[in-house]
Amino acid sequence: MKSSEDFKTRLKIAKSKIKKGAFSDRQKRGSFMGNAFKLGTELVAAVAVGTIIGFILDSWFDTKPWLIIIFFFLGAAAGLLNVIKVANQMQKDD
């Protein structure tokens, strides 16, 4: 009996903390780290995809290294735009 009452009390406390938005520093830090990892991944993935596309096109057209360089910068620009867009969306959500 006592354990079920204790459980109900702890459950009420947890629900009230969630409603108030009272998160611990550990939870905030985890959310921040997740967002930072997401932004970093967005940038690196765009640059990698751009460079790979440039490498493939260079091997087809035999224009090395020009298309690798062009698509590297296009990938970097796309990655930066994605990071800015996601960061603005995160800022609006907060």
C-alpha cells in the first residue's frame, strides 16, 4: 500500500514539473548538445555530398579538379544556408 501511494505522489510531482517546464540542467544540456550535433551534421553532410558529386562529375567529364572545387563551395554554401535555417527555426521554437 505504501509503495503505491509513494508512487502516486512521485508521479504527481513529476507531472507538475513537466507542466511548469522545470527541467534540470542535465536535460537542458542534453537538448543543447543534440541541437549542436544536428547543426554540425547538417554542415558536414552538405559539404561531403557536394564534394562527392564534384568528384563523380570530374571523373565522368575528365575536368579534374575544377568540378570538385566548384561543388565543394556549392556544398559549403548549401550547408551554411541549412544551418542558418535550422538555427532560426530553433530560435523561434524557444
